[in-house]
Amino acid sequence: MHPILFSFGKFTIYTYGFFMAMAFLSGILIARHEGKRLGVSPEQVMDAVFYIILSAIIGARLFYVATNIPRFAEDPIEMFRIWNGGLVFYGGFIAAAITTFFYVRVKNIPFGKAADIGALSVAIGYAVARLGCFSAGCCYGKPCDLPWAVTFTNP
């Protein structure tokens, strides 16, 4: 589709990376707003966001590595080269959920409030991130011949 958003010489902004950054940013802004609305301090929200994003990236990569073990058996160092691609949403979501569970327990934040803060943040962030996946030409679904289907021409 459109994997490179733009380039200036050797400096390249990839569409996937750009939309992932926008997904995190939109999720953070919404979480801060919802936290304020629900009486959770911005500091607690931002601390949670830090741990959640870190665990989500690690979990997404670990899930990808676990589902592609033969590839990484040949070159184990490749597991750490995250810039070469390979994140799985489910792994990130599971790791983030576990992190959130422990964070809200330690900070004594009611789980309902935490869920209300996270629900919209995750949904909007996921939608924005999917635009990056689609633009990169991955995660495209199954073949379709309907008039509004999208045709990928770049193998």
C-alpha cells in the first residue's frame, strides 16, 4: 500500500511507525482526559501509561517471537531487532492487561475506574494503529472481489 510516509535523504518515516506513535499519543491524551474526569490524578495515569506501553511493546514482541521460533532459532539476536518488524497485538494486550491489573492493585485505584479510563484509550489507539498496519500492506484480511475491496499491488 504505502509503507513509507515520506523520506528526506536517508531519513525515512515509515507509515506503520508513524501511526503507532499516533496511536500511543491519542491513547495517552484520552487516558489523561478520562482520568481527570474520573478523579484519578494525571501523575497516576501517566505512570500507568509508562508501564503499560513498555509492557505492551515487550509482550507484543515476545508473542511474535513465540509464534515464529524457527526464524529466531537461526539468528537469536534477531529477537531484539524490533525495527525489522514483528509485533502481535494479542501479546501486547495480554501484557498490558496484566500490568494494569497489578498497577491498579498497588495504587488502590478502583478497577472500574481503570477500565473506564482504558476502554476508550485502547479502542481509539487500536483503530489508529490499524491504519498503520493497513498502510504498510499487512493484516489485510482475506481475498474479496466486491466493488469496494482494496487491491494490494505491491507483493
